[in-house]
Amino acid sequence: MSQPAKNGAVLKFPEHFLWGTATSTTQIEGHIENEWTDFVARDGRNCRIACDSYHRYAEDIEWMRQIGVNAYRMGIEWSRLQSEPYGPLNEAELARYVNQLDRLNQAGIVPMVVLHHFSNPRWIVSQGAWTNADTIPAFVHFVTKLVAALRGHVRLWNTFNEPDTYACCGYLIGEFPPLKKFRVDSFRTVIKNMAVAHHEVCRMIREAGSAMGTVEVGFSKNWTFFKPHSPNSPWDAAIAAFTHWQVNSFVLECFVGANKKGASTFLGVNYYGRIRFRNLQPLVPTNGYGLEELARLGVECDDMLERYPAGLEAALHELYGYCGLPIYLTEHGSSSSDEAFRERDLKENLAALHRAISGGVDVRGFYYWSLLDNFEWQFGYSKKFGLLDVDFSDARLPRKMKPLAWLYRKVCLENAIGHV
């Protein structure tokens, strides 16, 4: 366990702590065929080339080595591997992922494989995707074949990334395919179906084991605090409470509530900050508010949402208390062109993480979102989360380390953060 440190001292993390970074297939690989292929983002662009990591994953692994991470949370794209219902896995595409995993392992970078990160094969989409319970056995069939093929290369598995975000953006606010709004029943059906699939897949993965060591499997819950901007606004308090109940409490209950937590060996937590409501509107830049306007209201944001480092410590205690499972912080990052802001944000959140660990929360790793500037879903390429800058105006898509990457390299190599 880490030890509490005095103000200004170096904060050491537990031995064997995983320091990683994370990506998803649709956001970086390019050359992909799923429901995002024809999607046009707010900036008028698409994911068809993205970072071209489909061809450049070996180069990206070398960048990871330079940054100094010892872990990488990556996706494996269902739509690449299975082009028809219950069909065989595409051997050429499988071999490519095996090569990627082998290169990571040889570099001393532990892979965590994400099985679903907001994308589906077109044949799944055509039958209603996760609103259709028939998707559950199709997914289990795919994962069973995949795990049998990869059990010699992977021991950390992540079933679903942010089912709450996928269901909310697809069926409540209409910003992800299929672009539906206010479909609360569909939202809840998606979550329930994904939770059933999660439980079945977890049991199968644990039974399959891994030649790499002890198998660990869980899902990643995006944890956002929803609050009223003014405690004196009953309507804002009501919408914040309703949102928390739907996208936090309900999702947790479905995946790891009561007797359901036994399927998982860990809980993944994605944490960025909080959203406060004013006049029933979320006070975030992505809702049209300027940063200066938000600052006047006492709301400090990056390009996406309000930063709230103190909330990370509280969230980790709350979630650990709820399910008692070891935790991996599977995403945290900030989107901004201000690198000094990003550096301060990282230090403050790592200090909060350290306090949680010192307070008894079993956190085993931290994954910075993201390795690369990438296709940020409905926002296209306008949001810059990367440790690496990618020049999308150049067809060669050159990468280079940002100042934050050098700070993170020091954290990874020293297993510590200093002078917060």
C-alpha cells in the first residue's frame, strides 16, 4: 500500500502498480467497417483513416516504450473478426492482433483487452444492436472463440467500456449511432442486455484461464458526479439526481450489484470530473458554454467538462465500498491545448488517487486517456486528449510527444508523483 505524504513530498505508489495508457479501435485504427464508418462528426470528419494505427501499431508501441508505460488498454474490433452471425473468426485479422499483443508483451507492456468500446458489426446493428436480446448469445459466441485464440497472449480482459455512455449517447441524447433521443426504455434495455452478456463472458473467461498468469476480468464504468450548480434550485437538483440514478446507480446495480459482483474480479473506473446543472442545462463547454463564461460561474473546465480532482478520491472510496472489488482506473485525461493546465490536472488527480490508495482503496493501475490525439466520437478530431500529438493535416499522420508525455514518463519510471 502507498503511504500518506506530507504536502510537497514525493508520493510513491504501490509496488507493481500498472502505469498505462488507453485507446479504442474505432478512434485510432482506421480502415474499419462498423456503424461509425459513415458517421460524420461535428467537425465534418469521419473515422475512416483516424490515426492509421491499423498499419502503424508497431510504431505506436515504440512510442509507448519511450513514454515508459508498462500497461496498455486496447480494443479488439468485433466487426473485423466476425463478418457474419456465428461465423468463424477472420484468421488474417486475428493474426494481426496476435502480433500486436506479442509485441506489447515483448516490450514489457501488459495488455488489457477491451471487447466492446461503442462499436458493433453491421449485422448486429441491423438487428437492433443491444436493444435486441439476441445480441447477447452472438457476443458470447464471439468472445468464446476469441478467448480460446488469445488465452496465451492476454490475462487482463475488459468486457464493456462505459455501457452508460454508449446507451446514453445512442438512446437518450442522440449523439452516437443510432442517434435516438429520450428513449429511456431502450437505454435501460441496452444496459440490462450488456450486463447479462458481461456476466456470461466473465464466467467463461475465468474458466478458460490464461497461459500468461492469473486471469482478471471486469468492465469499465464511467463515473461522473451530477450536481446542481446552486443547491437552492430544486429543478436542477432533481435533474441531477435523476441523471445520477439512471447512468450511475442503475448501471452499477445491473453489473456489480448484490450477488452480481461475483462474476467480475475487478471494477474499471473511468473518471474525468463532474457536470453541474444550471437552469436544467449542463454547464460544460460541449453544451455551448465558453470557458470564460464558465469560469465566472466558478466552473473550471477543459474542452469537455468540469474538472473535479477531489471527486476522484470520493468516487474511488464510494465504488470500492459498494462492490469491494479491486479497481483499475482505466481512463483519466483532459482535452486542452494548454499543456500547463493538463499537467496540473494530472498531478492533482494523481494526488487524489494516492490519497484513496493510502485510505485503503485497492487500486492496481492507472491508464491515461489517451495515447494519441484521435477521433473523439461525435466531436471528431477537435478534442485533443493525446500524450502524443498527431498532425491530421499531414497525410503521413506524424506523431510527437507533448510536454505532458514527458511528465507522465517521469511518473511511470519513478512510480511516483512529486511536489503537487
